[in-house]
Amino acid sequence: MPSKRKSPANTSDSEPEQAQAQTKRVRTISARGAESQSQRKPSKRGTHTTKTKKPTNTKKISAGRKPATVMSEEEDEEMFEAAGVDEVVEVDIAGKEKSRRSVKQKTATGKSHHCDNDNDDNDNDLPNLEDVDSDDEGEEVEDKHESEIEVVDPEISQEEADAKELAGLKAKWRSPVYAFFDPNPEIEYRSGRKCVIFKCSGKNCAKRELVRYLDTQDASSTSNMRKHVKACWGAEILAQVDEAKDVDEGRKVTGTFKRSGSIYVAFEKSGKRKVTYSYQQHTKTETRAEMTRWVAESMRPFNIVQDRGFQCLMKTGRPHYYIPHPTTIARDVKEVFAKTRKRVAKMLQNTESDINCGIDTWTSPNHKAFAAVTVHFEHEGKLLSMLLDFFEIAESHSGENLARAFGDMLVEFGIEHKLLSVTCDNASNNDTMITSLAERIETFAGAPSRTRCFGHIINLVAKSLLKPFDVSKAKAKEAADEIGDAMDVEVENIVDELAKLAEGIEEEDLQVQNENDGDVDNSEDLVNELELMEEEEREELEGFIQPIRLRKVSYKIIHSSTLLLPAWKDLLATLPDLAEKIMPHDVSTRWNSTYDMTEFAGEYREAYDKMTAKRENGLRDYELSEDEWKIVCQLTKVLKILKDATEFFSRDDCPNLATVIPAMDEIDTRFTQFTLDNTLDPAIRAAVAVAKKTLNRYYDKTDHSEVYRIAMIFHPRHKLSYFKQAGWHENWIKSAEEICRAEFERKYKGRFEAEVKEVTEKATGQESKNHFDNLPALADPSTAELRDELDRYLSTDPKAVKDVIQWWHNHSDDYPCLSCMARDYLSIPATSVAVERAFSRSRILISHIRNRLSAQTTRSLMCLGCWSKLGLVKDEDVLKTASLPEIDPELGDEDGDYEMPDGWDRI
């Protein structure tokens, strides 16, 4: 490469005299340049002459200099020979000889000799060598062929040429280490040498610039970048970025580091990337913050931090590592809960949409009555659902008490005026609660805005279908009387059979009820359809007594862990086509458990028959005949529709209210088909008829609530066409439209009236002087036209839409008022499954061995854990709380819990 150093004065004048004084004619070339300007210069390469690998007449543009012609070594030799030079001596700046060669020596060996000298002696003269030197560790060098050269068009500007070259270089930079530097480096010329200037992105970097010279063989090495990052950022963040697949993903990691200012975020997940952990220890504040989130999200006890195993894991290798006391963690959890509660309240107050709630009650193992409230609303085209509160009901679960506690909670959050609908089960106390709540909150409509949990309705339909199964010793005589009267047989025989089959079932139900911590589906509204049946219908139910035997066998196998359970497993080992599974429980408190049992029995029939046929197992009384197996299979077929419905309405995406009526219609249609199917056993058809009556009773109750019909109309797939195609009465369809229109006129139609009026007045006051500019046909739509959105919506054809919330959000410009109403009603949950999930988590929090938690602790852990997982807990709140003084351990109880003073969580 051409040298950019200046030649010393008078060097060219002394060269002829030196050459003549020698025996041989010697041409001396110094490190600064050898020849005078009056003579032809054979080379401008100085000591780097032999390193040039560019072909003859290659043009290279240098900053501040005119293009120079670089000559090959062959041309140099020819020129020296023509000048009569026998030997060439290269000297350094001080005049010390560096190399000597004969002009006639043109072998490759000579070239190699010069290259070796160049590498050994001259690299130390290069400025900023520390910025381009390479090491073996982590070095990455981009591939570059020796013959690859850069030809720059002399007609374009230097800036354009540099920009083009830089773009080519950036395309080759794939190492994640570039993520630590500004994505837009610059090309500069320093000491006449072209280089790339990288600027470190570190906030407190002492050496912000990193210089990479482009005239070196390792110009693409990243080793110095890595050295700089280790010194500036730390080895742990460099190791984390090294796992990124490219520079863009690496910048996500460095961006997280810069925002937090530390390795507070212990791990970062990007898509399906594996979890990576920090090499840097937490500070005391960060340790407290992390433990606060951990115990809340994972339902851990406060005193787990004093557990021997935990202490060993945390302090081994770092015995002085700080671990806060349980009382401090307990206080921190409640402080963060209180701060986040205020943020949640503000968020709900500021949202433009109304809110819908789900509520249910639960009795914990420590005999505390709790109510869980979930909130559901639309935000920017997405349905948001979360736990809002989990509070104790100090008094009985009466409707009045529930309404008082629920209403006070809404008032404290400042959202009572935004309540649209409440989803709850069919218990009679909820009827009272809805009525009382409407009296307390003026804007709440009461019964017309109530949503009955469809999951509970499905369960009640299944219970009515399986009513003959649900017998106990106490009810055996009653059930025998009903069946015996219909069949004209001896009641005593039936009583004995039912009592024998029911033996142990009461204990099983009680055990499962205890396992569920008192959470039993409230079926007090379940009407005994058997009492309403004709004698012929009840007679057909006789066949239902037999499938109870499945339940009995399941119970005996599961609870005989030393005899029957090993025998069952040994039997399955001889049947290679059947996996080792246990027959599911069939218990009254567990939805779809009967279907799970009968479906399993049909699949494992061979194993069941062999198990009951073996005399030593003591299960001969529970053998099933061919006809009984037929009933089991048919029962499974009937229950499948209810199982599918339950799973569909229990999904995380929470199916909206518009799906309830179509689902009820589908179940009713299938039940009708079953009752008319002569291939089914009469007992099955009779049971389906019972279930169909229960379904229709709850179907009729949807008429008392307006929200079902409004939600149906606002589904773009249904509108009014669904009712027409289903053959509903014209009066009912007209009534549904009138209800929808009345609510739109009352609450939503005038929501943007002021804006529309203002726009219209401005348009009227700016009439053009030209008459035709003001033609009515060219004027803006009138206010009435802009507001008539419901008619425009209903006049369009139905559309197949999967995400109705997103569809209305996308069409908010077309229907500014109507879309608000649609999103409010389509956000109503069809079930209280979200509440049931909260109770499932509470069983983990409050177990039989951890049952001393106070109400305020239970509330804080339940809500904070949910909010933290949803990203509603702010780091600043956690860190600010973790900076508070620690709590005296003497102020906590034996479990490390700390009781907060009154008013601690007030919004």
C-alpha cells in the first residue's frame, strides 16, 4: 500500500553521490521515501513495498491526495535495471540499514524475505496498533480474498465512495459483539490512513471511540471490540450477547441492560430463546425486589428464605450473600400490592370502555370465606381479563352481604359507574346479590345485565342426565320408591341393590370435597326432573342403575394401594395395547368426571372385564354384561357433547357471550336427535329427555337478560340473520332489535354528538362564494346521518369473523359510537372460569399444612402474583419498596408474616 509519510529534506540530492561512491551502484530507499521529485519515482510504498498485491495501474484514492499509480515489483526491477542500479538498500528514518537486495534477484524468495522483514520490524511503527491487534480468544475475521481490490470511480465524490465502502463492510458484520456499538459508524482519515470509527453505546464509557484501520490484514477482526466490551460492560453481558443469533437480537439484550442500568432483570426471554442468567450478583435492593416477585408469582411461603436448603444454595461459595428476613419480604409484598392496586384502579378509571366482572365465593381450609372478582374489558382491540380483588367475606354468603362487599370494592376502585354486567353461577343468593347491587349502584341495570355462567349450566344439565347415578344410602329408599312404583316391583330388592352400589360413594364424595377445600358446585337450583316425569318415562331409567358399578370399581381400585392397584397395573402389563393408567374418579363435584370415567372404561374394557372376573380381587359383583356395556358406550356418546362444550367455554381466550345461544341451540338439537334415535337404549333416551328439560329451563332464563341478545346482534357473523335462520318468532326478533336500539339511543348514540356538531357548524360557517361549491350533494353528511350507525350496520350482510373485538376496533371509524357499545357487550365473559382458576391457585396458597395465612396476606399474594405475571407491576415500585428499612423480625409471627396497619391498602 502506498506510504503516506513525507520524505526527509535533501534525501534525493544525496542519492547520486552515494551511488557513485560504491563499488556497486546502490539505490538507497528510506522509510520516508527515496527519490527526488525531479526523478521518476519507482514506488511510494516505502518499507511496505513488497506487501502490495494489487495489479498494475490499479488506482487508489487517498484523502487529500491525487490518484497515484502503484507499480508492481516487476516494473520496479525493470526501472532499476534501466537506471543501472545493481543493489537496493532500504533504510529507516534514522538511516539505519534494514534490508539489502540485488536488483537482479527476482525470485519469490526475495518477496518472502521482504514480507518477513515487514511483519517483524515495521508493525511496531504503526500508530494505534492496540486498536487493530488481534488475539486468539474470541477473534472473528471476515473472509477477504487477497486479490480483492477496491476500484473507485474518480468521478464520484470522496464521501459517496466512503459511504459505499462502509455499506459493503456493514453487510459483513454479523458478530453479535457489534450490538455494543452505535449502529452507524463513520469512515475517517487519521494521519492519512483510512479507518472506521466505532462509538461504544455504554453510558459511562471512558473511551467512547474504537478505531479500526482498514490498511491492515486483520481489519475485520473483532478481538479489540471484545476487549473493550469486557472492560466497559462486563464479561457477563458479553457472554449473554454471544448467545444471540445476530446483531439485531444482541441489541435487544444490550437495550434491556441499558434501561435497567444493572443486571436486575435476571433473565431475558426472546421468543423461544433459552433462559440466560447474569454473572453479576444482585445488590441488596435487587435481592429483595426479586424475592418479592418470586414469592408472589410462585405462591411461596415467606419463611422459605430461612429454609436450610435454600440458605445452602444461596450462600455456598458466597457465605456473606444477603438474604432478607421473612418479615421484611412479607411487608414488601404488601407494599408493592398496595402501590400496584392504585395503578390498576387508575388504569380502569381511564379506560374508555365499560367493565364486566365475574364473581364467586370459596371457603378455604382455614374456614375463611373469600370472594374472588375478575374484570374483563376491551383495550385497543384486545380483550383483557385479570383478577381484580380477592377479599374476605366476614359474614355469611348471603346475597345482601355479597352485594355490600362487592359494591364497596367497586366504589373504592372508582369504577362503580362503569359496571355493565356481572357473570356468576345460578345459586339463589346470586339472584339476591344482583337485585341488591342494582339498588346500590344507580347505573347498574340489575337482572337485565346479569350473565349466568354457562359452564355451570352445562354442569347442571349433566347432573340432571346422571341423576339416577347420584344415589347414597340415605337416598336409596327414595330412589327405589320412584323406580319401583314405575316398574311395579318389590321396593326392598331395589333398596338393597342401590344401597350396596352406593356403599363408599358418600365417603368418596366427602374425601374429594375435602381435597377441593369446600369448593362444591352449587346445585341448589337443580330441579329434580324425575319428580316431573310420567310413569313410563321413569320406568325407562331402570337401566341406569347398572353403570354405577363403574364408579364403584374405580373407587375400590384407587383406594386399595396395596392389593387392587398393584393387581391392576400387573394386568395392564400383560396387555401391550393399553398404557398404564388409572380409571378416573367420578365425583359429583368435578365437571365431566362421569364422561371421563365411561370413556376410559370403554377403551379399557378388556382390562376391566379381566379385573372383575378374577375372584381373588373381590369385584365379581361389579361385572358388566354385554347390555350394560352397551349402555356405558351410549352414555359416553351422549356426554361427549357436554364435555366438548365445557372445554370450549373454559379456554384461556374466554369465549364471549355471543356464543352462548348458538351453543345452547346446538346442544338442544343433538339432544333431540338422541331422543329420537331408536338404536339407543330406552334408558339413555329417557335420561337425555330429562337433561333436555333442564337445558330449556335455563334457555328461557336468557330472555330475562338483555345482554345475550345484544351481544348476538353485535357479532358480525350473526346480526339478526341467525334468529331468522333458526326460525325464531318474528316478534322475538323485533323485540331483540328494539332492546339493542333502546340501549344504543340511551347510552351510546350521543357519545360523539358534540364533536359531530362542532364539525358541522364549522363546515356551515365556511361556505364558498361559488354557488356550486355548496351543493347539498357535495356537502358533508348531516349529523343524523352520521349517528344512524345501527341501521347501517344491520343493513350489511353477515361476515365470517373470528376475532370480533379486533373487528370492531378496526371499524371504529365507520361506527364510532356503535363500536364502543359492541366492544363493551362482546367483552362480557360467558363463564366464570377465570374466577375458578383463581380458586385453583388459592388452594396452592392455602393448603391443609399452610392454613394460618391472614386475609390481607392471602389477598396480597393472590392479586400481586396475577398482576406481576401480566406485567402490571412496575419495577420502580418494587425497587422503591425494596429500599425501605427492614422490618424487625420480632414484629412478625412464627411463619414470618407481618400484619399491616389499618388503611394500608387504601386507594
